[in-house]
Amino acid sequence: MAGNISAVTFDLWDTVIVDESDEPKRAARGLLSKSLTRRELVWKFLEKHELISRELVDVSYAATDAAFRKVWYDHSCTWSVNERLEVVLKGLGQTLPEEEMAELVRLHEEMEFEIQPDLAPGIVEAIKGLHGKYKLGVISDTIFSSGRVLRKLLRANDLEQYFDVFIFSDEAGCSKPDSRTFTAAAKGLGVDITKIVHVGDRDTKDIKGPQNLGAKGIYTTVVNDRGSRDSSADAICRDYADLVEIVDTLNNG
């Protein structure tokens, strides 16, 4: 498509998918929160082999979560769930048989697929409106749901078909705003990086990340507003009914 924009890429969490919107659904079913369930799973898997304090499991898990956030924010590195659980177990001086570890990882990764979070209001119509006018891609950090599971989640919501490329941090080996995530998307889409506009809800990751490479960033506040007033975004989207027009305006300069 002639113009300034050839492709639109999307963050997923709190952009396409409403993070933590599955928690009320879990509560309605009488289930523990995801955070508590993850700790419970580790404890139960270890208890099969020897007695271990649940409190110790909680401490090791909390320390690992803190370490994960540190490397995620400061070093643009996303540990896989397997790596996170290995750190938890190492902190406890424990190991699990290979097949049990694989099952523990699977249960962690698929938790948000078994009870699914909601889509952001208006996002389906916005994606359909952009499809065919622009190439579309996903650039998403993976926290617990792996790229494999996020593809399944998009497929279950009939959205996977609209995207031409998927860059997930657990598969890419780095997370936003690392330039490799955006350049990989540009390569996969077959467009120059400067022809991409990225839509997301975090200024450092989703706005300054692409802007540092000459691309554009649209800050979305549809799910929440993490500080749009201080963002360097090329545009702000407060309602996805406006997104196609916003992209078209940027495309036309």
C-alpha cells in the first residue's frame, strides 16, 4: 500500500487481550488465583517425592518472580516457563523427573487458555478493518502463556487468520523494546521497519521501542492508561472504533 505505513503490529496483553480478566472467572468457579495455583502446583509436584514446606515454595517462587521482572524490564530478556521453574526448584534444592517437569510447565503455560481472558472491546472490528489494507503482525512478550499457547488463544477467538507474522519473546530470545523483536517482524512482513506502526500500552516497550528504529507507535488506552500524557506516541487510541482512521491518517502523513 502506497504511503507512510505498510504494516500494523500489535502487542497482545492489555492491547488485544485484557490481562487478568480471567481472574473473576476463576473466582466464580471457586478456583484459586493463577498466582496461588502456580505455587500450589509446584508444591504438589514436589510433595509426590518428599515432604516440603509450602511456605518455602512460596518464598522461592516469589524470589523467582522478582528476578524475572528484573531481567524482563532491565535486560529485555524473557525467561521461558521452564527456565523460571528451574530457578524455583534450584532455590529449593529440588529437581523433578523430566516428564513431570514437562507436565508442570504445560499446566503453567496453558492456564490462561483453559480459562480464557477477554478480548479488548472493539479490537476484533479494528483488526478486521485493518486487514487487507495493511499487513498485520503480533509482537508480544510472553510471561506465562508461551507463544504456542498465545497462537491457540488467538485461533480460539478466530483472530489468528488475520496476522501475517508472530514474534513472541520466548521464541525470539529477547523481549521488547529490544530492536531484534521489531526487525524480526519487519523481515517476516517483508516491509521496511520505517513502514511499521506498532500498537501497544507501554511507552518504553511499545512506543519508544519502534520509534528508536524509525517506526511509529500508537499508544492504546482502551484497556488501561499507563501514562499516555507523558508518551512520545505518534498517536493515542482511546477507542478501537477509531483505530483504522488513526492508522490511515498516519499513512497519509
